[in-house]
Amino acid sequence: MQIETKCSKCNQTHSIDYYGNINVAESPELKTGVLDGSLFTWECPHCGQSNLVRYPLVYHDPASYLMLWMSPDEQDIERIKPIIDSSSELASYELRIVDGPGELIEKVKLNDAGLDDLAMEICKYVTCNELGKDVQLRFLRFEGSDNEMVLTYPNGSEMELLAVGFNVYEDCAAIIGRNPSLRDATRGLVKVDRDLVSDLFR
């Protein structure tokens, strides 16, 4: 499928490929396009500008029991949420709402790495407090023999890298284990992000 979109620089309208429903079991090559971001960027043939595009998308990985909803329309999410939450077929799934491509990519990376997204959000929350910075951290990768976690965050026009010991994540996972009510907050189709964590620890 294709959709019409405008270049952010020259305002010319072009047709680009649109993937509204991605099942990685059926189309594994689309997962690569998600992870490298190529499904969400396009180059204007008129002026050469690289553009980011957001569109409603459902990402489904049946082998990992993961389903992600990305939609710029909050009303669309509110409309489908009761349907998803009441589905017995999806009861064993991790169901998440994401705002945009960056968050979608991170959720896929976390799932592939075997990391719990709530524990990671708590880990990022603790790390931001320790740094004394209000920044949007994202998990990038593991590094080294000690599985040190590399997080990234924007600093002006650059992206900064931050190394965090895996023991910090383990401590946050242990907090969840001791407080089942924290896990209850992630049941059903929910947005697990720093706002949720801030509310939980308020």
C-alpha cells in the first residue's frame, strides 16, 4: 500500500510505501526495516531531503507474543483498547502502545534482548535521577562481556551514549518482583514509558 505525504523541506507531495500491519513471522524482512528505521524514512526525489513519517501501524511478533500499536490518533487507540483487552487470544501477549518509530524500535530491541520493558523504564528513571538530567533515554544495545547496557539520548543535534551496568536493570527487575502491583499496571494494552513509571513512584 501507499500513502501521500509532503516533504518537510520543499513541501512537494509524494507517494511512499505504507505498512499498516506487520507480522514478522510472515514478513521477516519488514522487521529489519523497522529496526534500521527505513520503514519510517523517505528521501524526497525533488530536493533530496530525508523525511520521517508516522502512520498507524500494528507490529506483531507471534513467536515472542509481542504486539505493538503505533498511532498518532489517540482516539483510535481508545477505540480499539477495550476490544484488545477483552480478547482471550491475546491474553498471553505483551501489548503495548507506542508514540512513534523511536519507541517502537526500542520495544522490539528490548524484546529481542529478553528484557522487560517496565524494568527498563524504571532503570532509565533511576538513571535520569542519578544524572540529574531530564532526558529521553532509549536502550540501544548490550556491550562487552559484562552485558553493559548502552543507552542513548538526544543532546542538541547530537545523540549521546551512556553506559549503564546490567546490575542496575537487575535491581529494578527485583523491585517489580517484590511489588506485584507494579506488574499489574502493565496488563492489557498500555503505554509503558517514563510517565507511567513517574505515576507509579509518585
